[in-house]
Amino acid sequence: MNAFLSDQMREATRLTRAGRLTEASELMQRALRGAAPVDAKVDTQQDQSGARAANDPHVVDIDPETGEIIPPNKAGMDARRESLDRSRRIPFGVRAASHLRAALGGLRPGFASHVGPPATRPSAPVPDGARFERLTFRGPSGNRDYKLYIPSHYNGDRVPLIVMLHGCTQSADDFAAGTRMNDVAEEMRFLVLYPEQSKAANAHKCWNWFNPGDQRRDQGEPAMIAGMVRQIGSDYSVDHDRIYVAGLSAGGAAAAIMAQTYPDLFAAVGVHSGLPCGAARDVPTAFAAMRDGARASQHALTVPTIAFHADNDTTVHPRNADLVIARNSGLGAETIETHSGQVPGGREYTRTVHLTSTGNSVLEQWRVHGGGHAWSGGSSLGSYTDPLGPDASREIVRFFLQHPRRN
């Protein structure tokens, strides 16, 4: 982390402990945009009136009671003032805990043209004979809901299983609708598991990829996700050599952690707009990794990996995709090929492929030109999608099915 960002994070922590949550939130947001530092001793009456925020269309605040994002517009300023009034009636400890839980969720994905509250979005239709079931996993590390898509022509034969980890603020239904992964599963006959983060664990339903306790095998969220996979493997006929994991943003970072901690369980991983395993150890280092790219680490994936990232992503720096690919080892890649293309009527992209001596692709990196922080080629039925990009869901599945688990 650079000195300026480190100083700003320390000051934000001091303000939070002092109960000055709005100032701390704004300071953190400005620091992450690389803005000049602001005076922490700002006139709070002017701040509460929304005068400065109204003049800065980029300011996004966090409701100190609910942890929800307050949008940067006039209606948002009214909500912001109401939330500040509420915050005075809430004990400081509660406000501070809510603020800290919401900190990473405060960096909302920036592809605004297809963003909307997940609760208002329709669920993707389920074909006749298919099932999209809501279930609950309970284990020593905790409990989480999840959804399982079972294609209509599943007949008990062994089929692949793909785990899909959503991004912040999303739900299993929203992520399924946006990625259209269930459509691909219906065509190619595999199961799809959508673990769902709870608001109790993170105010904005982000996977806690930055917590050391959620980066280790048999602990925290990795243990719960692995437990879901094993539960599905015992309840359904799953090809245990073809179990895969992919995710978006915080879910992409969590997918990288799953591949690192359970290489015996997952045959390949897809990281979309995410970060490598070990990118952060706390909230400040998470902000730094998201803004500037993760630092070098000893963590290296040992399973085939495909990464998607757009070059205009202002939420998670595209350099993180380079690091996801660079940290692979022992996969036998000997040559690299680069291909350029364009979606008809859509975005250009660059695809870099790392090949073994037999021509097998063990690493793929897709750079979507002009896109933002969104699932490439997704549907506007879901949040944080870019319908103009190459179809990440189909490309990820294609890559996955080329790679059974290495024994």
C-alpha cells in the first residue's frame, strides 16, 4: 500500500472509532480514487446538508444503520440526511460494526447501465422438468443457504458440477439470471451450485476473501462451500473428476481461494473480475489490492485456470487478472498464443492461451476491451452484467470440461 493510502486508512479508522462515520466513509472513498486528502475536521453541518456531496457526483455514502449504499443524487442526499439522523440514535459500537462490515461493499461495481436492486429483478425461467431448489448447508464452520440447478434431462448418470460464487449485493437467483449459467447447464447437462452469502456474515453479502480465517482449508467460508459440494456429491450422481468453481468480483476472489485450498476437490477454476488467493489480509490491504492490484505472494494455483477481466474495471484493478494467471505453477505450459476478436456488434477482446506441448490449454486470460466491472456476455435480467462482451459463461464451461481432475 502506498504511503498516502496507508495514512488515509489510518485516519478513516480513527474517525470511525470517534463515531464520525460519514467523514470516515468519504475519506476512504476519496483515498481509493486517488483524490487529494480532505481535512478530517470538516464542518459537519455542511456535510449533513449534502452541499459538498451534491457537488461531487462520485461520492457514495454508507447508511450507518443498515449498511446500504446511498446513491449520489438528490434523492440519495435526502436518504443520507435521514440515515444520519437515525445514526445518532444507534449505539456507537453498533454503528462502527455496521460500517466496517459494509466497507468493502461500499465499492459498488461501476457498470451502471445494467445495475439494479437484485430484489426487483425477475428470476430466470426454469424449463419444464428442471428444478432450481433452495437448500441449506449446516456444518461446524457455519450455515449458509444455497441453490442447486438440476437440468431437465438429468437422469441419475454421473454429471459435472459447477460452483458459482456471486459478487457483493447479489443473490443466487440474481447471479443465475445474469450469468445464464443455468441455460448452459440445460444444454450441456451439468449441475450448478450457487452458495449464497448471508448479510449476517457481511452487510453487503460479499464473500470475506480478505479475512485470513476465510482463506484456509477446513475453516470459515471455504469449509462451508466445500461442505456444500460434498453434500451435493453424496445426494446426486456427480462426476467427482469434473467439479469446478467460478465467481465474480468478491466471488472470483473466493473461487481462487477454493482452488488454492481444495485442489483435490476442484478440477479447474474461473476468476471473473476477481483477485488472486492471498491478495489481502484485512480491510486496508483489500482496498489496496482492489485499487492497485495485489502484491506478489507465495500462493500459487495448481489447477487449470481461466480469468476474465475488463480493462475499464474501476472497482477491481485489471492487473489482478494478470496475477491470477502468473501465480500458476506446475501445469506444464510451454507456449503462449494471443488471439484478438470482437463480439458481433459488441466489444473487442484479447484472449491469451498458455498451451502444453500437446496443445492443451491450461491457462486462459480474456481481456474485455471497454468493459467495466460486470459479467461479460451476461443478461440484463441480472445485476452487474455486460451483454456486449464475449460470453464468459460458455467460455468458462468450455474450458472447464476440457479439464478433468488431475490425479
